[in-house]
Amino acid sequence: KNWKACKGKPWIIGNSMDTPLGDKWWPSKLWGAGDEAGSTNWYTKPEVVARALAEAKTGKVYRLGRPYTSTMPTFGDRKFVLRIPGGPTGGPFGANVLVYNDEFLATEIGQVGTQFDGLAHIGIAVGAPGDKSEMRFYNGFTQFEMDGSTGLKKLGIEKLHPISARGIMLDIEALRGADAMQAGYEITMVDVNAALAKQGMADFKFMPGDGVFFRTGWGKHWIKDNAKYNGGEPGIGMEVAKWLSDVVQAGVWGADTWATEVIPNKEAGCAFCIHSHMLTRHGIVNQENMDLDGLAKDKVYRFMYVYSMAPIVGATGSIGAPLAIR
């Protein structure tokens, strides 16, 4: 198989080439065979939620999501189209002469705007081209098992648990400067540790289930220059991804970019391989296109992160409004 030429690349786990990612990743070592909730299982543990609640000390709330509009940047051919059918849509009814408005929305509901990737979003073709029984996703579920014309039968977004996490923001733009934050800039562990030191968190101890969010300042291009925004981005590479999965055991990660990973990746042949490592291999969910500027302005680096996915049965992801509470 031509993907065996990838051996030795940084995204290969172990010594085998059972898959294009190296060793088999199923069943899940943390959550067991058949699990469909991945890292959101952390938020069924009272101690993890209590850790998050302890960060909400002042009661100030920050919106971490962006407004949804037809002018926002979207990946590829995705669209966001909202229509109000009639004005008003219905009525009048009753002696009080009630009228009402509805909306009609046509979009890739889980993959536009401030979006949240579910575990059915990214998989790897392990077998022969076109063989759906060997297109593997988190915990080894296959495209053949998942396929459904009215929604995926496995790993739908409704299988994930609502998130209440201790959130940590790493402000890489404040560390390196706006000029350094260009498409293709890879955030390294040197950056992570330097950002923690700059933020007065050099001795901070990450714990399983924490949410880790990277601010690059790339959001300044949102709507203002969609071509530049979508043309690439600064972000993490495999070094930081392995830290998140193996050391922190993060419950969620995210960024103010559209893919949350460095684009383009300097490693040839790496097509969203950070997504593959985090979502497919480890079941660690992520939030994209975040607005972290409010936290940065107030120099808030620790907070309670709250997010509940829209439980659209069989969907690959979710729109929504994540919050930070300090």
C-alpha cells in the first residue's frame, strides 16, 4: 500500500504500519470498545466538573463564539443560507391576532462558523480504495457501520456529553507577536512553555479533562479578508498534539482558526494529520473558529469552559455558542 511509505513520519504511532497512522487505535484504551463519546466522557466525572466550577470566581461571562452570517469564511464549498419564509411567516391567529416568524436554514450544520467537530467527522481509509468496511473512525467504527441517509448510525454528535471543563488559554500571539503569526507557523512546546511562563503559569499542572485553547490572532481576518483567513493558518503540529493527548489527556482543544492546526504543515503528505491524531486515534474533540480576543484583552488565561452540542442525531458536528466564565 502506498501509505506504507509514510513510515517514520511524526504522526506514525508505534513500529507497525497496520494503518496510515501506524498501530491500530481501536479499541479505545481509555474508554473501551464500543464507546462513542470519546474525551467528553471526562465530563461525566464529578471531580472534573468541580475543577471547572472552581474557576468561575467572579461571574464574568465571555462569548467564545462568532455570529453566524452568510459572509463568514467557510471551508471549501460549504454554505450558510438563512431565509425568512414570508413576513410574517404565519398568522394572524386568535382574538389577540398573533403573528409569528420562522427561519429556514440551509447549511452544513456542524461544520460552519464557530463549529465543534464530532467523532464521525474525520476518519482514515485503512483498506483498499473505496472499501467502506475499512474506512476507520474513532474506536474503529467504519463508514459501512456508520452510513445512514438520514444521519450517521454511529458516532453522531448526540452521543457526546455536554462539556464543563477547566479551560486554559495559551496566548501565542501575545508571546510571539502578530508578525510571527502567519500561515504555516507551527506552535511548538517551546511556545507552549514560554506562553505559560509569560502568563504567570510556569508551574501550572494540567490535569485530564482540561480544555486547552490556542490564541493566534488569526481571527482578525474573519470576514475582513476571507481569502487570507481560509488560505492557511498558524497552529499546533504533532509535537503539541501528542502533548495534549498523551501528557495532558485533554478533554477538548480549540483555537481562533478554522482547523486548529498548522496549515500548511511542513511535513509532506500530512493532510489534517493533527485532526487524525486527536479525533480519530484519541477521540479528543475540538472547537474551531473561536473568538478568544475578549479573554486576551482581560488577560484571562484560566476559566470555566461550557459547551453543549446541538444534539442533532447523526450529525458530524455542531454549531453553538461556547462560553468562558471566570
